[in-house]
Amino acid sequence: MRVRTYQADFTDPGGAGDLMARVNADMGPLQGMVLSHAESVDSTLLDTSLDSFERHFAVNARAAWQLIAAFARQVTDDGGAIVALTSDHTAFNLPYGASKGALDRIVIAAARELGGRAISANVLNPGPIDTGWMDAATRDNLAARHPGGRPGTPADVAPVVAFLLSPGGRWVSGQLIKADGGFSA
């Protein structure tokens, strides 16, 4: 497996297509894609600016749609798999929650529309994952609310993503999967 990092500006309408072109030129056709990018700036229904709302949708929904379409166009007969990370966060983070809701529907539509190309597509909600963004108070608050007594880590979610990307996981498609250690229970 080869892993490389690329930068892209998903607020630019051409950013997603440019990224996929660079990746394909460098690595050839992809068989799997994980959408884990996100714009997230807390704001409420009453104080969200139009610019912030549009930026969230550009990054979290429009870029995802464009990446999925570009991915599908380059997939070979062997097919592929798409996993998009989502969230239940809505109140007090309106543009993030609304744009993640749009992402969910885009990915579920992709499962149905791209299934004939042997492409599976799923949305994965891992719950609160401590990727370094949490301060001590946030971590403690989430740990107190979590059945496991701690927030999730990338190591908790990676095996689920790996399964969904694997040939054995391709039968799972069109699902919004909660793998959050019971946080949402």
C-alpha cells in the first residue's frame, strides 16, 4: 500500500477535480477513498454568517460530491469503495451539522447510483474522536458521557474503515454506520 499526502482547497470549485487528477497522475486509478475532510466552525442558527454557511457546504458537501464523481470516473472494472466520515453534531454548530447531513445523503445516493460500477459507498459516524483537537475539559466531559469511559481514538475507527474498503466489506453499501463505541446509544 502506498500512502501520500496532497493538499487541496475545497472552497475552490475546481479543487476536488484538481486533487483527483494529481493523485491519478501520481498513483494511477484508486480503488478506495476515505472522505475525512471537514470545515467546522461553531455557530448557532442565529449567528451563522452566510459566508460561513456557504464555506461549510463548499467543503463538506460540494467537494465530497465532486470527489465521489471524480473517483467513480476513474475506477476500473475491479470497482472500488468510498467511506465518508460524518457526525451527529447539529445544535450550536449549524453549518457543520447541516453540511454533514448533506454529505450523508450524497454518499447514500452514490451507493445506489454507482453500485453498477462495483463501487460501494458508506457513511461512518465514529462519534467524538480525539485526534488532538480536544482540550482536557472537552475530553473529560465526553469521557463522562461515553459508556467506555473515554472518547474514541483513530485506532478505534481505523479497523472499521479498513473493513469497509476491503473486498470483504464491499457488500456493505448505502449505509450510515455508527461505530462510536456506544456513545449514541
